[in-house]
Amino acid sequence: MSAARPGPAALRRLRSAGGSGGSQIQGTPGVPRQSRRRKSLAISYEAGQSDGAEPRRARWEPRDWREQLERIREMRRSRDAPVDDMGVQKCYDSNAPPQVMRYQVLLALMLSSQTKDQVTSAAMLRLRQRGLTVDSVLQMDDDTLGQIIYPVGFWRNKVKYIKQTTAILKQKYGGDIPSTVEELVQLPGVGPKMAHLAMHIAWDSVAGIAVDTHVHRISNRLKWVKKETKYPEETRVALEEWLPRDLWKEINWLLVGFGQQTCLPVNPRCSQCLNQDICPAAKKL
């Protein structure tokens, strides 16, 4: 007589006895249980990558810019450009109370627009000789103010803007100037370049790059912008995308003086420039 064939339950126990471990069958010690759940596998990626994502691209920066910058520093070492002796940072009374000093910085910036440093400096000296404060300007009639600041560029408009801005400072800021770029550019006659320079000089704070016509022109000539820019504010945004923040304050002073002495708007003195061999514009000008 042949032996009885084991039933399904017995077969499962026999297979489990010689098989690999796993969860145990409920109520049956030593018998593994087959799990219906699939284990999830953690997949690790290299830094900067993810499933289906492209590798992170390096930040754009201009070719040779560090060497160009060092050579400009060398050319500016003597500090003998007009901006060094008669720039806005030299136009205010350093012995005045801080609030008065900041007001004088703002006025010098407003006068400096479309005006040579020599003319701005002379106008500020005449104003200071009469006691340049918020109250003194508010008490001054327009004709007198115009006679004092003439011949700065657009002097008639500047008389209007100075009186309007000074009144706002008196009413809204207690005679002081705003401490943010956003508030400064809301003042009549104050643009982004003036606002950033006011932050640098009056508040010793760097909120952005001050871009005037010199910085704008030279940045385009050196190809320090990814694509050509038409306006200074476009240039500011383009520069701030790649230029290290610790250079934002210095770059205005460097390029303004460089633009006044060497990289002139018309007939730049390329033969005297240390960057002649690495300047993209040198052979075209």
C-alpha cells in the first residue's frame, strides 16, 4: 500500500522548513510568512542631480574679468581722477552731525547728474558756505537756490526737485534721508544710481551696484555683461548676477575714475591701457 500523499498545509510546512527566512506564519512558530508588500529601494544621486534632471550649470562670468579688474586697480592706484578729489564723497561736511551729513550727500548726488565732478563740487561748496541743512534750503527762495547751483546740468529742474525732496524729508523723515533704496528712488529727482551711492556713502550699506554712464560704458566694452545692455539699470542687474558682492561698492569708484582718465566715451586711450591685449573692444575703438 502506497503512503498517503501529504496535504497542501503539510507541503507548505515542509517547504518552509528548508527555505530562507522571512515573516513567520501567524500562530505557527518557525514558519516564514510571505509578505505581499514590496520593499522600496532608496536611490541616491550625485550632488546636484536628481532623477531625470540635468546637471546644474556653472554660473556665467566674463572671460579674463579678474585679470582685467586687477589691471584697472593698478591704473587707479594713484587716485588722481576728478572723482577722487571732487566726487560726492568729498562734497559733504564730514564734521556736520550725521543727519546733516547724509542730507548733504543726497543733495550732492542730485546735483551730480549730467554734471562734471568739478562743477558739482563748486556748487556744493557755495551751498555749504550758506549753511547747508534741510531748514536752510526750505527757507531759501527758488531764484537764490538756482543762482547758487548754476551751472550744474538741468539746474532749473534740480531747483524744483531739491525743494520738493527737502520738504518730503522734513515732513516724512524728520529731516533725515531714507535708509533703503526703495524709499530713496521715490524722492523727486533721485534715480537708482543716486540711491545706491547714497546707501554706500551716507549709510555705509551696500544694497546694489551704483551704475552711471562710465560703469555702463566700460562694462559693455569689457563684455562684463552677457549680452549688450542699453541702459545703466540693465547693466546693474546684469553685473549683480555674477560679480561677487564684496566688489559691489568698489566697482563704481574704480570704473568711474578709469572712465574719466583712460576709457573715455570718445577716443579712449587704448594705447595707455594695461588691458589693451585682453579688452574685447580695444581693436574696434
